[in-house]
Amino acid sequence: MRKLIKKDSAVITAFIAAYILLILVNIVSQLIFNTVILPTMLFSAAVIVWGTTVYRRILHKKIMRYIIAADVFLFLLFIIRLCRYYFYQDLILIDRYLWYSYYIPFIVLPTLMFCTACYVEKDEGQKLPFTAKALWVVTGILLCTVMTNDLHHFAFYFADIHDYSGSVSYHWLYYTIVIWSFLLTISAFVIIIRQCRLSQSRKSWYIPVVISAFGVIFLVVYFVCGGAPTVLDIKIYNLQEMYALLFIGIWESCIQIGLIKSNTGYLELFELSGVNAALIDTDERIVFRSADFIEQADSEEHITRRKSINGGFVLWSEDLSAIRRINSEIEEATERIEEENDLIEEENRLTSDMVKYETQNKLYDRIAEHTRNQLVKIDNTLADEGELDLRMKFCLLLGAYVKRCANMMLIADKQDMLSTDDLYLSIHESFEYMSFLGVECELKSGRQLLLPSQKIIAAYDLFEAVIESGLEGMRAGLVHIAPDERIVMVMETDQDSVDIERDHLLETLKNAGLSLSAEIADDMHRFTLYTGGVSNA
């Protein structure tokens, strides 16, 4: 870093020397040509050249734009001087307003410097702080007040309107502008110092201070002399040159010592980068090399590459050993991961099958438990002695219930709702086998309803319980399914008696959200199954 600052100090010295040379040109042009055109144009060109270098060096877009804007106003300063002393020097009114226009750069430049300082070490996507925005409002007010000085004379008063160059008196607004510019410039520099993260750059704060001190001294001499200081009626320097020296000196010194980051120092970075590379001209001669550059022949571990650039090409060697080792490790890790993934996938498949089988077994166990009484009756009936035809018909009736009830429970495992049509088809099949036993059956159905599956299965359980309790004495039966939205089923039989396990059945109906009403009228047993309510069976 010390080497870098030493180099930048030389750049700053060269910058000051160039300015001194331009001032000498200004003096010589007055002696020979008695004109300000040549030095003004040379200073304008110097300002433009400096702005071009800023455009190429500063990477931060917001900082670059504000500095370029400041450079434009410095250029405007010399354009105004050229217009005033060469084009409009005989037009009093225009000349006076051109003189007022000098204060446009004087007022705007400190504000631009403050805005630039706000973005040092900040992201270029951030918005301008409110304080800076407020400063632009004040800047606009000061500009309007200066340009309208003829209306109020807050800044200047002219004793002789036709010869105001030597008869001007300064009022409060003029001193306000001077103090405003001075405080804003100092504040901007302090912000730059505080926000810079490079401690070595902060330690070199004195460099821009010394340069700006020279500029301030020349400006003070200018105002003490009441204008440009002269020797033998030759102007040593003008206000515009010193003002440009002050601001360009501050900006350039801040850039050179690193307070404002710039796109410089590539050779030092290239040398210290640790990359095995070199810059070679068109004659195959090494122009610049990194500290670690070693010419190597191509092998499995190293490969040499080159890329054309302006004036030659860049040559570098890539070490492939680390890449090959990493690739090998990646391949091994990939194989292990694939094997683990296969094992995990197989484990997940087995787990899924086990869960599936366990779930199915639990469902089959529930079905077996739900129809256990009918299965036992079928087994006992087949084992009894008696008329085979009658026993087979009774077993078919029980088997129809087992089959239909199992089907509905399988469906209910996948969906929560069942249609009353499922209940209709189940009872219809049971009635077909009852007809084989000599029972006259009638089945009716109202509108189709979607009910929770538990209600449909419970209704079929009630039907089966009533039928099995007195099938021997039963000669006729009637079932009406869903006659209205509140009634699930109405069942009538002419059984001599109905002997069902009421406690267990009522508990099942209650859990399903159903209520049962039972009554006997005209030797007919009538059962009505409702949704909700309390059973009175």
C-alpha cells in the first residue's frame, strides 16, 4: 500500500505541474496575444480530459455520474468566461447575467460533492438520502435568488450599472453562498473519510487537504486583491482556474489514495494475484509476468492456454490436478449417493408396502369383526342337519349381507360419502334371496342422497338385524329408502316378534348419527330410521 501511495503522489505532483504549466500559458498568451481565448480553451480541454479519465476509472455508477456532472459544471465555468470576455463583452446586460452565471457552478459543485460522498462504500442501488435531497432544494433557491439579483440586490449592488466591474458591493446573500459552499465541501470530505473502509487510505487524508489548502490560499489572495492578482498588468491567474484546481484536486487526490474506489492498479494486482500467467507481445516476448509465472509443458496435470488481447496475448497455465482430484471425489460421492438412494428407495417401497398391507389387514379385520355373527351363522347352518335346500337359501341370504357390507366398507375406506343407491342395491339383493324363502318383499326408493358412509352401513345393519331376528315367521316385508331428506329408511315386517340386540344396535346407530323409532300397528312392526335425534325403540 505504501508503494501504491508513493506512485499516486507522483500522479498528483504531475497533475499540479500540468496546472502550473497551463497558468504559465495563460501569462504568456497575455504578453503575446493579449487574449484569454487560448488559455480558456486549454483549461476547458484539461477539464474534459480529466472527466474522460473519471468515466473510465470509476466503476460505481452513481459516484461516476456525480463527478462527471461536476466536471460538466467546471467546463461550464470556462465557457461562461469565454462568452463574457470574447463574445458579449460590449453588451452590458448580457455581460452582467453571464457574471451572475459564474455562481451556478459555485453553488452546484459543493452539492454534487456532498451527493458523491453519500455513495462512498454504499451500494449504487440505494436511494439518495433525504438530507442530500433537501440540499438540492436549498441549492435551487440560492440559484434563483442570484439570477434575480437585479430585482432585490440581496447578493450584489452596483453603484454604476454601466461599469459594475469595479463598483460592486457584496450583501448578505453573497456571504451566505460563500459559507454554504465552504461548509458543504468540508462536510463532504469528512463523510468520505468516515465512510472509507481502507485504513491506509484514511491515514493519507492530508493529501487532499494540502491540495485544497493551496487552492483556498489562491482564492483568498484573489479576493484580497479584489480580483485576479497582477504583475505589470499581467493577470497571474483567474478565479476559474483556481476553482477548478480546488475541486479537481480534491476529487483526484481522493481517487488516487483510495478514498474513492477506482478502476486502477491492474499491474500490481496481476503481479500479486498468484496466477501462473504472463502478457506476451506479437513477437513472443514476455512483457509482464505474475510473480508465480513458470513456463510449463502440457501434461495430464497442467495445460497451457492463451487468449488474444490488444497488442499480443495473455498466456496462462492451469493446474488440473486439483480439478481431477475433485472430479474423482465427486464421482465417488455420486456413486455412494446413488447406492444410498437405491437403498432408501427400496426401503421406502418396502415400508409403503408394509403400511399398505397393514392398512388392508386392519380393514379386513374390521370387516370380519363386523360380519362375524353372520359368518358364524353360515358355518353353523352348514353344519346342521335338516333340509339342505332351506339351509342353502338361508346361507345365501347371510352371504349377500356379508358381501354387500364388505363392499360398502371397502368403498368407505377411500371416500367419506355413500349414496342411498348403494343401500338400495344391497337390500334389493337381500330381498331376492328372501323371496327364495317364500317372503314377499317390496322395495321403494325416494330421491338419491349422499350420506356419510357410516350412516348407510348402519342402516343396512338395522335391516339385517330385523330380518334375521324373525325370518321363520315372516311372510312379507316392505322397505322405503329415503322418503324425505330427514328419514334414511322406513321398514315394515309382519314378523311375529322381533328379537334384536337393541343395546348394541342403538349404540351403533347413535355413533353413526342416527335415531330409531319402532312401533307395532295392525300386527306390523314398523321401524323408522332418522338422521339425528334420540331413539325411542
